[in-house]
Amino acid sequence: MNIKEILSSLPLGTAIQLNGWVRTFRNEQFIALNDGSCISNLQVVVNADALSEEDSKRIHTGACISVHGTLTESLGKGQAIELTASKVEVLGESNPNEFPIQMKKHSLEFLREKAHLRFRTSTFSAVFRLRHQLSFAIHNYFNQNGFVNIHAPIITGSDAEGAGEMFTVSNFDLENPPRKEDGTIDFGEDFFGKHTHLTVSGQLEAELAALALGKVYTFGPTFRAENSNTSRHLAEFWMIEPEVAFNDLAANADLAEDFLKYCIRYVLENGKEDLLFLQEREATEDKQKPTEERQTAPLIERLEFVANNTFERITYTEAIDILLNSSHYKKKKFKYPIEWGIDLQSEHERYLVEKHFQKPVVLTNYPAAIKAFYMRLNEDQKTVAAMDILVPGIGEIIGGSQREERYDVLLEKCKQFNIPEESMWWYLETRKFGTCQHAGFGLGFERLVMYVTGMTNIRDVIPFPRTPKNAEF
RNA sequence: UCCUUAGUAGCUCAGUUGGUUAGAGCACAUGACUGUUAAUCAUGGGGUCCCUGGUUCGAGUCCAGGCUGGGGAGCCA
């Protein structure tokens, strides 16, 4: 029996054995015990006969103990049930002079440097339980809707995906790699016989599968060697990429909206206690902040709002019009220019989502020049069938498109984007053999976890974040 | 990569114009108390003031360079 089960069934009078970690030891008599099964602690009442004085001095915050005892109605006010111990055994001590986690508020920055121990805190155990709930919800959603999970390769030989800087995968002796006559490194001699990288996206592989299996999705790690130092970027992150044959852009947006709402509802139903804890935490933090930086509504209310409201759908062109006609623009409050043909800046996206619509927004049909080569060219020859979903607080959470399925048009786009045809031969072939309309999108898993937990730094929603200059643990 | 801000006890922070032995709360140890809820009270121990160099009679404080963290921007998911 774990604490979650005990607190949901309240089995008074039951004799049990329970293992867990000490959060606090008050008055040399009361242990707040946590076993990770839920956010709540169980109070263990220790009388002198259950614990020797010697062992009593070995119990500190962080220690692991095993308790035999009986579940009884609590005499204190803070809890309904408590475990009256008949025997307490210290399984693992925790030297209080060295153990850095205390039963007080620690800064998230400090805990980031103690990533191996931060699981022991209420905040991080809640975040990682919710991360699991979301991961499970994602597989659930796609499975229930007839999608096939495709494991895209992590090591890739394609070097033209255009999604960012890539990490090289090599078996060479870095001191002395084989070189060609012109002095450049001869990757022909390397393990795979060519220059290989860690994948930046499983999309292209997912497309290959979708053009046979119909509905597929990938959910795996991806890697970007960009020198991005922000609270929204990681060098190693997990991405969900569904790809559906015969879907157009509208169907793609329908799928993305339905999928996001399902994940949020799933967490509201299955992770309520952890959400409540994080909501409280956020409210406490907000009290320290100036009014304009505070959240507009409590966490659970924000999630329910997204789950129950239709996302706003507008085109890029309409978005530009809204921005140009806004009083914000007329008062010259935007730092960056707004003009058809250039990409929207963070401040513009925030304005649309947080001020103008105050709900998630699906932006579609961007100018072709600012989007990737594989996006389908629209009839106007100027825009592509792209879509970004923007949410308050995070910004872009989903990026997707209807893909260019016409061989000639795709070949032309490759030329425009300086992508060598021979490196993409396998991708182009799908457009020669039984091509069809299809669409998909990518969702950054950590951004979803951020949105659902209300955490504001992406490094706090993945157990061991990989960022520039940091690969500890 | 750019802008900005910070780095002082295990943690959170104060430290005045450059001036004697660098402080507080929490944590920890000891004692008191014993149905507590981050218990309380008393006493005590605890410092590479991020690193390197410089200015000065004297640097936690001023200057230069570097390292690391935070916030923002770009790139994006």
C-alpha cells in the first residue's frame, strides 16, 4: 500500500508497512513521510517504544525509512489519518550537514543545480508526475484514434532538414580525423560512411510512414545545436509529430486543437492534486511580482478555459491587419516593425494571444519565404499552408503544415532553398509513387508540460535539461 | 550570439562615501518543552565575500578581463 492508496481509501485500523523519505521530523515525534505516490505526506507518529533514542537522531530531512504501524484517526488538526508506528527502521541516513534540500522554499535556480535531488521536492515530484500523465495521454489519444506510433531514427544521415544547427555523430578520433586531399574531414571513413547527425525532427520519416499507414505519430527526443539561451529552448527535447495522409490544413488544425484539448482534459481528470499544488505555488509566487506580470487566472481555470473554448483561427494576413489597426501599434508600443512578408516577433504574437483574443490562436497561411521548403504552396503563389498554434504565456507551442505533395513544385522549392536534390532523393520519391495530400504538425513536449504545470522555465519540466554549457548529470 | 542583471555562511538575503573582528533569518549541534503541522524558546559552531589581475596605506565595496546563474531578444518546438 502506498500513500496515495491510503489517503483515497482511509483504511482505519489496518496494520501496514510503508517505505518513504522524511520531509520533516517535528518534535522528535512526528514524521512527515512522502513516498512519491502523490503530493501529500502521511504523518507518522513515533512513540519512544517504536524508535530508540539512538535511531531517533538518525532521522533527518531526506532520510529513507521503513515504518510498521497501524492507520489511526489523527488526533491533530492537519490530517484525517496518521500512521501510529510500532517499529521504525532507518534504511538510508541523510547527513543534515550535507543534504542540500530543506523543508523550506528553495529557488528553482538552486534546485536546477541539484537536479539529482530535486525530485525530492513537492514541486518537482508534482511536475514529473504530470509530465508522465501527459506522456500517457498523448499515446492514449493517438492509439484511440487509430494512429500508429513510428520510432523515427535518432541518428540521421539527412543533412538538410532545415530545422536548425545539428550535432555531429562521429566515431572519429577528434585529435586526428582522416582528411581528404583538400584538408576537409573525410566522413566516408566514418562509422556510417557519411556525415551523420542527431535528428532535429522526425517529420520527414513520419511522412514516409503516413503515405502507407495513413495516420502515424512520432514521440521521441530531438536535438538542436543552436546557441539558444532562453527559458523556452533546450538542446535536447521531446517532440510529438503526427502526420496524416489525406488531411488538408483545416483538418490538421482540427486534429491539433482536439489533441491539445484531450491532453489538458486528461490531466485535469487524472492529475488534479498535483495541479492544485502547483496552482497554490504559482499564486504564492505571483504575490511577489508586480501586477502586470501576474497570471490573469489561476492555473486550473486557465486550463479549463482552453479545454472548453474554440481556438481562434486567422490567417497571417488577417493578423497583420489586426496588428496594424491596433491602438498598441498606433501608440508605437511595438519595438519591431509590422509589415506583410516579415515574420511576427514574440511581442506581436503575445499581443494577439494575450491582449486581442485572450485565448489560443491558430495562425495560418504564412508567406512562403519565411517558412520551410516542404510546406504546400497556396494558389496565390505567395503563401504556404502553414499553421502555428500560439498559447498565452508560452507563445508558439505547435508548428505544422499541409505538405507539398506535388513533385515538380517540391523540386522547385528544394532549388530555391538550396537543398541538394540528391540528399533528399528518398523524400522526393514519395511524391513520385502514389503521392497524396497530407499534413502534420510538431508539438514540443516540454512546452506542453510548461503550459499545463504553469512552470515558466523549460529547464524545470525535464528531469535533466541539456542547454548550452550544461550537460551535468 | 546580443542586451540586461546578479554572484557574500548549507539556503534566502543585508552589508552606507573604500576603513577596526563581515551580519540576520532559516538549517545544523546542544539543552528545555512534548499532539506537533516549515513547532517553539535558549545557547553555540559555521565564511576561498565567484575567479584572475589592477588601483590604494587599506577592497566584500572601485577598475579590467574571465566564469556561472537569472530576465529579455534572435533562432525555434
